[in-house]
Amino acid sequence: MTQSPATPLPPPKERRRLREAGSLTQAQVATQVGVSRETVRSWETGRTNPRGRKREAYAKLLTSLGEDTPTEEQLPAEEAEAAVEDTAEITGLAATVTEPQPTPPPPAPLTPAQAFDALYAFCAPALVRQAYLLTGRRELARESVERAFQVAWQRWPEVAVDRDPAGWVRSVAYEYALSPWHRFRPRYRHPEPPPPDTADRALLTALLKLPPSYRRTLLLYDGVGLGLAETAAETEASTPAAANRLLHAREALAAQLPDLSDPTELHRRMTELASTGRLHAAKPPTVRFVGERRTVFWTRAAIAFTVAIIGATTLTVRTAPTHYEPPVPLGQRVEGVPPRVVQGALSEEEVSLRDRLRSGMTSGPERLAPLGR
């Protein structure tokens, strides 16, 4: 199967300029294209690029914004001069264009705690809502995101240099939220109250009926707005497998909710469902403090366990035998001995044995002989 060439897009800075020239916000562009606001921000910074139908819709929107924004060549000469003068007066460059401008000092580098807090403030609210769509439990969604950021703080040197720190944390949060071991925890044995709205309740029920892998693929592609290749990489699947999961998930949802067959409408409804509940994450210092305490606890537990193993090994070495001791052999059975009986008159067999012993002891060399009664 051949692929069509990708639709050309302007550079990232030009994308932002066209959006601002059209007086549109990132949220408005995201709604028109059918993605999230964070995805539009990634496109404008050049961190990621749209693919497939999202790329075509985004390119079409930018083209319309470029046609609607007049340039200086399209303006009359007088209007162009007036626009230049107005711009110069507004920016304060008309009177000071020849004066040298002081060089702003370079920004101070962020500390690890400040960088972590910035990442948490940017990603945590959206991740809690996404985890709620995966699990249908508000408390588990908050716990999953907090645990993911605690792991990120423990491994911050690795996360800080990752290409996509937000994707790193999102992957850990999804894995924790979809863990099958939560069903054995007493606090999660009973379901939480469903959303009050009937449509939201039906959508959440339909999502929770999907297999976890299908649910995660659908959320990443139609909810978060990732491309098919990025979705396959995050779910650790091949691109054809991710595409099949996405198609089956859409078919299952459309069978229960026919009005959600359109991906744009599905994205809008999922966003509304995630925004209905009060889903608030903890403060960044609290997450860092709990993560550090958990690290200290498990470090001490590992040290104690290691010391116990060393002590048990030392005790075994000190008390174990140093040479081989053969086992005691089993005794041999002696035949011909009459059974032990209580005291009394001798039986005929015992009298015969006594007489035989007495007669046998009188022969041979001189020896002691029992006296007769």
C-alpha cells in the first residue's frame, strides 16, 4: 500500500504567527482541528508535527488564515506606511531606533525542583482527567498521576533529558491506572458514583467496557491527539496493531452510541466527560515529599533485608557441621529369644532351655556354674 506525500506545513513560528494574526487561541484551533490544546502547542513549538487527517485539517486552517491576513504588498501604499508608523509608535522604536538597546541578562537556570514543579503544573491536571477516562474512578486517577510523578522525581536525571518528559510521565500513569491488581484492593472493590448526566454516564460505561489496550489507544489518538505512530510507540505495539485497536474501539463505541461515530464529536464528548468531575491533583511539593519518603522507606527496607540475609548466612556457616557423619545403621534382628513375660512359673519351653544351658555349661574348661535350688 503506497502512501500519499505529506501535506506541506509552514515552519512552527509561522504557524503561531498565522494563528495570532487570525485572532484565534490555541483552544479554538484545537477545537477546529479536533485535537487538544497541548497538541497545538506542541505543533507551534516544533516538538511534534501532525500526521494523517489531522495534518490536512491543520494545513487547511493555516492556509485560510494566511489568505485572510493581508500583507504589506496587498495594502495600499498609504495604509502600509500608516501601519509601519503605528507599529513604530506602539513599540517605542520611532524615537530610539538609533539608540543601542541593552542586552537582557540570560535567564537563570532552573533548579531540579523548579523544573519538576513546572512539568507537574503543566501536565498533572490533564493527566488526572485522562486517567479518569481510563478507570472511571476519581481517586484512582489522582493516585495514578501522583505515583507517576513520584517515580519521575526519583528518576529525575533520566526524565529531565528525555525528548518528551510529559509522554514519559503519561506512560507511567497509564500503566499504573490500568494495573489489574487494583481490583484486589479493598478501597476499589466497589464502584464510584457515576456522572449525573445520562449522556456522560453512557459514554463512561461504553469506555469501561472496552479492553484496556483498546481504551488506551482510543484515548491517546482521539482524546490526546497523538499520531498513529506515536500512539503505537507509547502502547508498545506495532502501527498496524494500533490501527486495528483504534478501529475496533471506534466500532464498539459506535455500536452503543451511534452519535459518536464522528471522531471530532467523540473528542468533544470525551473532553466534556473528563471536565465534569472535580479532579484536582496534589501540590508539587507534596508529591516530591511523599516520593522522597517512599524512596527512603524502600531503601531502608532493602538494607534491613540484606542484613537479615547476611546474618542468616553467617549463622548457618557457624553452626553447620564441618565433616561428613555417616548415619547410624539399622539394628539386626536376633531370633530364638523367647518373648518377655511377667514373672511366674516357667513354661515348658523355658524349662527346656534352662536345662540345655546348664548341661552345656558343665562341659568344657572350668567355669562358674549356677547352683541348683
